[in-house]
Amino acid sequence: MTASGPIRTETHDNVLVIISDNPPVNALGQAVRQGLADGIAAALADDVIEAVVIRCDGRTFFAGADITEFGKAPVGPNLPEVCDAIEASDKPVVAAIHGTALGGGCEVALACHYRIAVPSAKLGLPEVKLGLIPGAAGTQRLPRLVGAEAALPLVVGGNPVSANKAESIGLLDAVVTEGNLEQDAIAFARSKIGKPVPRTSEQDANRDGVANPAIFDDFRQQNGRKLKGFDAPEAAIAAVKAAGELPYAEGVAKERELFGKLMAGTQSAAMRHYFFAERAANKIDDIPADTPLIDIARVGIIGAGTMGGGIAMNFLSAGMPVTMLEMKQDALDRGTGVMRKNYENAARRGRMKPEQVDAAMGLLSTTLDYADLADCDLVIEAVFENMDVKKDVFGKLDAHVKQGAILASNTSYLNVDEIAQATSRPGYVLGLHFFSPANIMKLLEIVRGAKTRDDVLATAMKLAKKIGKIAVVSGVCDGFIGNRMLSPRQKQANELVMEGANYWEVDEVLVDFGFPMGPFQMGDLAGLDIGWHRDPSKVTNVREALCAAGRFGQKTGKGFYDYDGSRNRTPSDETKAIIADFAAKAGREQRDIGADEILERLLYPMVNEGAKILDEGMAQRASDIDVVWINGYGWPVFTGGPMFWADTIGLGKVVAGLDKYGLEVSDYLRGKAERGERLTA
Ligand code: T1G
């Protein structure tokens, strides 16, 4: 055995096994690349060696290039050189895959002459999720192996495929048994000795793309909405197309050119920022990583409404028993009925099997009695947003639920510390703010109370990952992180229409920026009458004026917009008149307002509110704010989130814009701008 850095080699008679041990995910950093190149050179130089196996220790095969090296001065050998050296070998090289062969890791496998994997393995080229395309000939080798049609979803969509799927499209040569990978790989390699080595770059399975160029447009059509606003997907399509039209070397040059442009662009920088932001979010800076966790085996949910039901589904889907409490039996029946319907819809769409629906619903028990929650390790309250109601519920929980259990509120803005004072155990109280629909939305704001214990917070963070949520810690403040930043945006949106901006143009500006919808569409979707006092004679703002006119939003077929039967919306003259009338009565002059002013007045105040949240310590780090807005409010990931975006355009520009419109600038933001500093690390 020889070892250099994270790479070692072991000789099994006439087979050399090259092994990478570079935790946590065998990223293809410089030392790994050097070790691979040295390993191949050693195999070629040793006459005893007739075949090579490449495999990894730890939880996964190479999970890609080392993203932390991006943007730094490159140190050779680069990955394309390593891949070319592997492919050029005239001794068969077998990739033995477990875990996730992703990006550059999949490209190393494509450069090998054969690929085998265990059934649990996944293979993919997720570079588009970093605003890039594969940069080590993946866009040229993969189509040559599996065809352009099969390559497109991998390269352009970026989602990995299972081992069985990979074998079915020709990406894998064999799927072997779990737990015996190295032996199977050595035997497989031996079986190929003496045969001509199949070099992927010389294959030509990709003729389908040339024979039927329509597949590229078909793919665009089927995926257009998902890919809107992103630069990388179109570059990925161009690269796969080039694989069919150009000789290999020219195709590789085309890929490099496209890769280089994306790497230098702002979108990739933003998406790489998001990659690490998502991973940083689940770290709690001031709590030791080895803080003991509370065992959560049984969960209680108070309230079987839309939020309560959605929250319960997360735990049921994760195989955890749930006890759901309501005041009345019919509310329970209605709530559990909606949950089963949602599960059955998911099964109809093939997202789960019917037996999984029954298994999940089988873990649900319901009650009208708080005593039945006594054994729960965690109870989440999702009742009406009223402080007195919340305090009453927490008082009852304090009386009935066992000591040591976590008591959580799903409030979206109420003071968690005040709720905690309704119990004798404020250390076990925190906020778990889910987003609607709670069984779908990935974001979870974990609201840390002044007295919340470290083990309670750490347990909530760990549990969030178990139920598939992206959790962010927020301090106790009005609206926590997300809603607190939403309110200045909403305020400006209302101001803009009072000053003459057309509400549909305000929405358009945000949709063009990359949001799924604008504030007025969002209002119509949620319902303009939420929280309305129901007295048409009392009109203090445009929303009340619309409600007074019976325009509640999509549910009444009219709100800000008019809706046809299939929810297509058109701007409404009645709404325009209601706004103009209301503005006139308020003595507000109307003027033409351009798209730039609209965008700046909607987003700059959010940045300022984010800066205040940071200054007050209500968020651990600026990137957490980006994670909240990208996962909870549709902020386009290709701009990196409000904080990263502000850094990209320059804090000086944001402050100047806020000053120009006479809007608030926090000392924290102005200070950062004056010192030429960034919000994000
Ligand atoms: N480079 C550097 N660090 C990485 C990394 C990578 N590729 N992948 C993961 N990490 C770190 C991560 O930051 C975290 O660190 C720890 O590993 C565990 O990750 C030329 C250009 C593999 C599915 O896009 O999708 O190849 O927070 O928490 O949930 O064409 O990590 O502990 O300090 O995510 O089990 C393409 C990225 C790169 C795959 C594991 N590859 N990684 O998920 O663990 S571009 C990717 C993942 C490329 C070439 C191009 C996931 C995972 P820390 P984790 P996980």
C-alpha cells in the first residue's frame, strides 16, 4: 500500500485499487486530484498491474469538485487533466460507486472505462444548481454514453438518478450488492483485462440529438417555467447539443467557454453563496456541537386547521406518531380528512405509495383531552393568532405534558417570551414557525426565546433536518426574520399604488426580478379579507376598500385582479378606480413611476430591515436571512438572497437609493456602506 495525502493505493495481485479518504464528501480538492493522477501513473508504470479500481472511503464517492476552491488561484492538475489521464489508460479502469457520485465525481466515473455501483448509490451532475455546467467534459462524455435525450434531465435539471435508473440509461455497467463493493469491483475489473478499453469520449450514442433536434425544444417547453431566470440551464442545453454536432475536442472547448462565462458571472457566485448559506444555517454559533439532545419519539399538535394538519404531516411522513388535539370532534374530523386527501393527492401524483399513505395516517391519533398529550416529547401549538388564546393553551400544556418535553408555538409574529411566561418552564418553550402549506414549504424559523435552553434549541434544529426542513434560528421580534422584512416591502407596495404606480406593474417588476409572484397577486391568493373587520362602511386603506366592494381575491374571482374560471388574472378597471378614488380622498397626488424606482423602493427597505435584524442579533448571520427569503418567500436563488444581492449591487447604492426616496437607513447599514464592507461573509 502507498499513500499520498487523502489518496492511498492498495494492490490486489494484478489489480491496483486507488482509494480516496477525504471526509466529509471526498470533494475533488487539489490533493485528491494529485493523488488520483499519481495513482493512475503508478498503475501504468507497474507491469504487474493489469487493471485499476477507483473507490472512496467514508459516506460517499467523490461528491464533486471542491467548491471552496472556486474563485481561488487554480493549482494543477486540474480535473479535466485527471479525467483524460484516467480515460487514456490502456488498462481497464473501473469506478466503484457508493453514496453520491456528483459533478466532478460523476465526471471521474465517466472518464473511467466502466462504472459499477451499489443499489443505494446516486449519480448526477448538479452543477446547474451552482449556476454552472459540468466543467470536466461531463457534458461531452455523458451524451456520448447515454444519448442526448437521457443526458438533458441530468445536466440541465441537475437532479441525481438512482443506480437502477443509471443502469437503465447505460450510465452504469452493473449494480452490485451492498457491502461488497470493492470485491465486486476487483472481480469486474479482472473480467475486462485483455479486452479493448471502451473510452466514453469515443462513443457515439448521442446521435439521437442530431437525428432529432426537436428533443432540445421539447425539453425547454417541458421545463421552461422551472428554468426561468437562470443562465446555466440554457448553457447546459447548448453544451449537450454541441456534443452531438462537434468532434469531442471541439465540444470540450465549447463546454470550457460556457463554463468560464458562468463561473465569472454573478449568478454562480450567488448560488454558491446559497450552497454554503444553507449548510451554515443549521449551525448554532454559541451552542457546543456536542450539546446533548432531547429524545423526540412522540409529537403532539394543538389545532387541526390548515397549519396544524400540515405540520402534523411532516412528522407522520417521517414515521413519528402524532397526537392531534382539537376543541370539537367535527374540527378533528375535518382536519384529518384534509390530511388524508393531501396524502392521497401526493400518491396520485406518484410522490408516495398508497401503502405509505396508510402508514402515515396510521401513526395519527386524535383527542379532545389535554391529558392524552402527557407522554409527548414535543407539542406544537397551531391555534388562532391571539395572545390570550395562546397563553391559555400553554397554561394547559404546562399542566398536562410531562416535564422535559418541548412546548412550541407556530405563531408567525407573536412574542414567544410572553407565551413562555404562561408556563412554569420557559426554558422548554420556543417558536417553530412553519410556512403554509406546512407539509410542502421547506423553511422553518426556529424562534429562540430569552430563556430557551441550549438542548431544546439544538434538538429542534436536529429535528428540522429529520422532517426535511431547512431551519433558521431567529430571535424574538415582531415577525421574526421573514415577515419582519416583508412588512416594509408591503408598506412600500401600498405607497407606490397610492402615488400612481399600477399595481400590476408593481407585481410585474418583482416577477421580472425572479419572484414567483408580486405582493398584490400574493394578497389575492391568500385572501384580502384575512383579518378584515367585515364592516364595509369603515375603509382606512385600499385593501378594506376592495373588501367593501366584495373583492376578496381569487376565492371570489376578483380581488386586485379579475380571475376567469382557470385562475388567469387580468388587471381590473374597478380596482383601478377604487385605488384612484381612495388616493384622491386621501389627497395623494398620482404620478408615473418607473420600474427602477418600483424595484428599489420594494427591495431596499427589506435590505435595511435585514441590516437591523443583524444589528440586533435577531439572526446569527446575514446568510441566514438569505436562506429565509429564498425558501420561504420565493426570493430568486440566482441572486443569492436579499443580503447577498445587496452586497452584489453595492451597499452604497442601496443607501443612496433609500436616501433618495427619503426612506429609513439604519446606522448599521450606513456604517457598512461607508466602510465599504459587505453584509455577507
Ligand atoms: N465541495 C466542498 N465542500 C462540500 C462539497 C463540495 N463539493 N459538498 C459538500 N461539502 C461540504 C458541506 O459544505 C458540508 O460542510 C459537508 O460537506 C457535508 O455536506 C468540475 C464544477 C454530497 C449530497 O454540487 O450536494 O463538480 O457544513 O451537509 O446533506 O464539473 O453535500 O459540514 O462544514 O451537504 O449529507 C458539484 C454538493 C460541485 C454536490 C451530501 N457537486 N454537495 O449532503 O451533507 S461543482 C455538488 C451536496 C463540480 C465540476 C464541477 C451534498 C451531498 P460543513 P452536507 P449531506
